[in-house]
Amino acid sequence: MILDTLENLDSYAALHGTFAQAFAFMRRPDLRELEPGRHEVDGDRVYAMIARGPGRARTAGLLEVHRRYLDIQLVLAGADEMGWKPLATCCRPANAYDAAADAQLFNDDPDAWVTVRPGQFALFLPADAHLPMIGDGEIHKAVVKVALPGPA
């Protein structure tokens, strides 16, 4: 997991070939005005999900992991208290991996919680189980999905 601010995005550009496209989307001047739902960046290689909704209690969600995509979760408004745990230590699966949804859920408790505020992002790799949308009040965010090379 990486936690940083929007101002430092360029520090990570060399880590993945399509980060430049993802970062350009994250810097869109109209990002806060986009409707919730999926927004194309580069087909299935890079796309974004805009989410806006009430935060939930820590006990109201499950840890999630992805195999084909990494998540860059940029908070636009509100505060998202995200849970984190290494996938290698998750031992209580709630379901089998769903390839169509690129997701698997776990009943494990997060090892750490981090509050991500507007202008900050958390980048989650496939090795990072994460539990987002935790907090009081409304959370508005962009989740940029970046495809990883190779088979799932």
C-alpha cells in the first residue's frame, strides 16, 4: 500500500506503464463534477469508478482484494478511513475469487487503519487487502483501476 498526496503523483509514474494515463485522469479539473459510475480512460487497461455515498462503520464491510487490477483511491471530499491487511495473512475468506468482478472478500480484521483525506490517495496492490468507504458523513472519491500485466 502507498499513501500519499496528489502533489506527489509524478513520483510513482515509472512504476507502471499506464500510470501517466491514470494520473492525468486524477488531475482532471472537472473530476469532482463527474457522475458516479464507470469512466473510461483506456478501455479495460485503465478506467475509473466515481463513488459518492455515506461512509459506513468499520464492522459493515469486508476486506477486498483484486488480482487483475490495482486500485488508486483518491478522496475528493470527506474522509475515508481505509482498513489494510497483507493478503498473505488473510485466512478467513468470505467467498472464492470472482474473476468477472476481479474480487475476493475476506472476513479478517484489518491490521491497520489510515484516514485518507481530500487530495490524498491510497494505492493498493494485489497483495493488499483493503476495506474502503469507512467513515462518518459522505465520502466522494475516484477509484482508478489499472490493469496489471500477465494472467490473473
